[in-house]
Amino acid sequence: MPSPRTLFEKVWSAHEVAPQSADTPAVMFVDLHLTHEVTSPQAFTMLRERGLKLRRPDLTLATMDHSTPTRTEQVFGGAPITIDSAAKQIRQLEQNCAEFGVELLGMQDARRGIVHIIGPELGVTQPGKTIVCGDSHTSTHGAFGALAFGIGTTEVGHVLATQCLLQKKPRTLAVEVAGRLPAGVTAKDLILALIGQIGVSGGTGYVLEYRGEAIRALSMEERMTVCNMSIEAGARAGMIAPDEVTFDYLRGRPRAPQGAAWDAALERWRALPSDPGAVFDKTVHLDASALEPMITYGTNPGMVVPVSGRIPARGGDPVFDAAMKYMGLVPGEPIGDAPINVVFVGSCTNGRLSDLRAAAKVLRGRTVAAGVHMLVVPGSQSVKAAAEAEGLDEIFRAAGAEWRESGCSMCLGMNGDTVGKGEYAISTSNRNFEGRQGVGARTLLASPETAAASAIRGRVTDPREFLS
Amino acid sequence: MKPITVIRSRTVVMPSTNIDTDQIIPARFLTTTVKEGLGKSLFADWRYDADGRPKPDFILNRPESAGCRILVAGRNIGCGSSREHAPWALVDHGFQAIVSTEIADIFRNNSLKNGLLPVVVDEATHAWLLANPGAEIEIDLAEAQLRIDGRDPAPFPIEAFSRYCLLNGVDELGYLLSQDAAISAHESVAPDARRSG
């Protein structure tokens, strides 16, 4: 009898071109290489300088998302891109893809969007694959039972040239989530609570596997939100065993297997979940039924409290004190007192159709508070089209929010969509680091529901007030 | 890459925990298409005021930090974004080693590929380093030891392969390219057969 194996171990061993030895790391084959304009130019330059070819253009897919504009007139109307270096970077990606034969879902392509949103939409993200991208939120794709993680630009070059990576085998950490999420409590709250519990380096060196009743009950889009933020706990990858929810999502997607190939794929995918008795290096437990809507108050995603709670008091810890000074918040005070200037709904964490529906449900027939600027940025052009087809854009506009073209946008402010110095932003994105959304910007991370509720009141608000 | 053997330098100490790569190099500097020239933007939002003038009390702007090649940081430096621009900026500024008790995974990987040595030491050694900013110390890659005068050497973990590459100033791509036959063999097996494994 073979010994029971985890989901991670099954995917890992199926992709070992050469196993790890005392002297060398494992050589791991990559099934899907996603790439974008920001972390690829230097890798293409390396190929050119060393006279190397792209080994597997058929396993490489490019799009542009980070430094791209979100204003319609700039995406479709020919208006110039405001930041010259961003415009240059976008042109560079177009040239690199043309020269090396990479398929590019470019600026005006109806399938363009945030790289971690379009992979699943197209159906190229599949169970059992190894997926990499020069972006730390590649962990998103683990929601399908893929082993997916972010890499640096040197490694982007390695994959372009050899379709392989040198890897040290990570350890495994089981995240057992019991119970069911209560009404008004979301996948975003679940992952924020986990990061609060294990800390921003609690997952370093591990691949997480999210398990348990609460995880099984999540939709694919919710699972992606959970896996997306694995990196915020320090884990490069987070995985969820594929099941009927996964298969239902993928069935009929443009690049999912079809016909007999689909049946064969299903048979393979059904063998992927961790075997009963498989051993993880470590296990942590979380009770979903006890969770509340969560929000960050500090300068890393582990500094998080329930929306109904108070900012903790940890006087004397210089790092905590510095975070409070940056945030301009008072330890011990209710987080619900915090004022809001900007609301951002979008990003690879919460920029999918279900996220926009959730925000729209709260906002329908209501208006954004005076003085609050709300920006809604769909995660992809497909999400945008689907949202418009059901009138979500009208709900946002009627409430006083701006409705934009897709991209990373205000999550990291590379394209000029930024939060002003000293302003408070409730953001559905993934990082509340100092200056992440703009120099001096103060970010509070939360779910789309909490962001929308807070937009209405102009201060941090429990979304359950609007969901009864 | 230049080979690394022994790095002897005074330290620059930044005791903050969880220094993320957005602090090391803010996103607005990521629209570059080259690796060079990022050193001037290293820690930009901590280092310069709103008008772009150096803040005199920030550690990198102090005269004693000039020429230092070892950065000692609080626990978990390099968390967050996978941007390799972070080690590029540190190297461009002149750093050759980062010392902490924990170094985030992707940042550690990226550092190793750019001749920036990630050195994870024990709590006691780290506490001494934090308490003695500017101390002259020695990091010996061949021995995988951090040495402080008057103290026992502190060992640090480093994979054999990475150590070999750094000591010899060679990058990892050469080894990967040498695996061509094994990669082709892997590619020739149908994905169906592979993934059932």
C-alpha cells in the first residue's frame, strides 16, 4: 500500500523533472506561466542577451494589469496614458510578446484583466497544474487544487527559457476550518481572521491546504479570495482540494478540456485530494461559525479586529506604536469610529462578479456619504461586461461611485489610481502596508460588503446593518 | 555576478519587524524596464520628505551608514510583494547581505539570485546586532558563519547549491539549461500519465 499523500505532495511529485538531492534543489516543471508587464521586461531582456529561446510559448500567457489605466478614454479612446514609464512598459510587453511568440491578451482585448482573475475565467487554471507568475498573488489559483505561487523576475526568465524552476520542497500546513460562516461574514473575513491568528509570517516555508466544512461550503470565487491572501500569512501557496464545485466552475470554460478530454481530466482531478491519513507538518484550527466581519487597523494584514471591536492597546511596542502613528488611530478606541475618505472595491482578492454583486446589494438604493470617493474596478473586462449585463454599474453610479475599466488599479496605485496622503481608504484589496495605495495613504482592508456599508456611513460600518 | 566569499563591514540596523517589499521599493518605481538605478529609490518613502529631500534622521541618510554593506533588520524582512526590484534596489545601493531572524520566502529566493546574501541568525545574535548598530562584523559564506569579535560564531542556513552559485559568482540558469534532456523526457510523457502520479 502506498503511504497516504497530501494534495500538495501529489502535485509536487508529478512535476519533479529531477528530485531534490543533497547538492541540488528539485527541478520542477511548470504547466502554466502567466506573465504581465511589470515583472517580465528584465526577463525577456535576459533571454535576448543570452541568445535563448522561449521554450514553451504554448504554456505561456501574457496580459497587462498592474500599470494599465482604468479610465475608458485611455483604454479605448486613444487618450494618452498619464505615466510615461507605464506607457513604455506596456509597449515593451507588446514588443516582447510579438518577438517571442507569447499570446498576449492586450489592452483592448475583451478577455484582458488581472492575471489571477483571467486564468480561472478562461479555464487555463486547472486542478493538479503547477502555475507560476511574477506576482505574489499567484497563490489565488491554488483554489482549484493547483500548486501556484509567485516568483521573482530572475525565475520568470528561468521559466521562459526552460519551463522549469529550481525548488526546495516546502512543508505542508493544514488549515482546518470547522463550522459555517454566519450571514454577512465572508471569505475575506475568514482569511483576515486566519492571518490575524497565525501572523504575517506564520505560513513562511509552508504550502497551506485549506480544509474542513467551511471551505467545502465556499463557492469557487470565495475560495479564490481565501487562497489569494495565503501570501499575506507568508505562505507562497495555498491550496484547496478540487471537488464538484471546482468542476462545475470549470466545465465549458473556453480553455478547459472538452468532451473525452474533460472526462479524462475529471478522473485525474478526482484523485488529487489529500488521502485519508495523509500527514501535514503542522495543523491550525479556525471556527468559521464564531467569525465576524473583520477589518485591519494597522500596517500589515495581521493587524486585524472584528468591525464591531476595538483597536488593541499594545503600548510600548515600538513597531505597534509606529503603525498607530502612521494610521492616526487611537489604541483602545472602537474601529467603528474610524472615518473614511476613499472606498476601493476591486483587486485580485475581491474583484470578481460575486464581489461586485455583494457590494451592489448593500449599495442598492443608497448613496455614498458626502465627501467619500468610491471607486469600483472590475477584476477583468469579462467581469465588467457581466456586471453591466445585470445592471450593477448603474447601482454603483446611482450611489455616487465611479465605475472603471479593469486592472489592479488602487490596490497598489502603480497606474496613478492612488489614495491621498493621510486619507483613510477602506479597500477590498490585500495589503495595508504603509504607502501601498499612495504615499501616506492609510488602508483598512475589509470585505466588499463592509466596504460598501462604510461608504454609505462615511465611517467603518458593520455590513450586517444593511443585510437584514 | 561577483563571487561572494567573506563580507566584512559595519552594519546598518533597521529594527522594525515585517519590513515589506513595498517599503524597500514603493510600487511607483516599478514601471522601469531595467534592473539598474533603483538604489536611489531604496526605502524612498522613509528616506525622503515630500519634496524629495533626504530626511536627516533616517538611518540610510546618516553619515555613519555610508559604505555599509550589511543590513540588519527586524524579524520577517521582505514580506509581501514578490518584486525582485527589492533586492535590485538593495544591491544597487551597495548592500551584500541581509541579516534577520526570519526572512520572507520569495524575497529570500530573489536575493540569492542577485548576490545578496540572506543570513538568518539565532535570536541572541540578532539581539546583539540590534543593540550594537554600526558594529564591524564578518559574514563568511564558505563557512556559513556570521562572526562578531568576542562571541562564538553564529551559523546560518544556506542550501549547498545556492552557496556554490554565490561562492563562484555563477547564476542558476546554467544548471537548469543543463537539464534539457530530463526536461524533454518529462515533456514527452502525456500530462494524463503525469498527473495521475
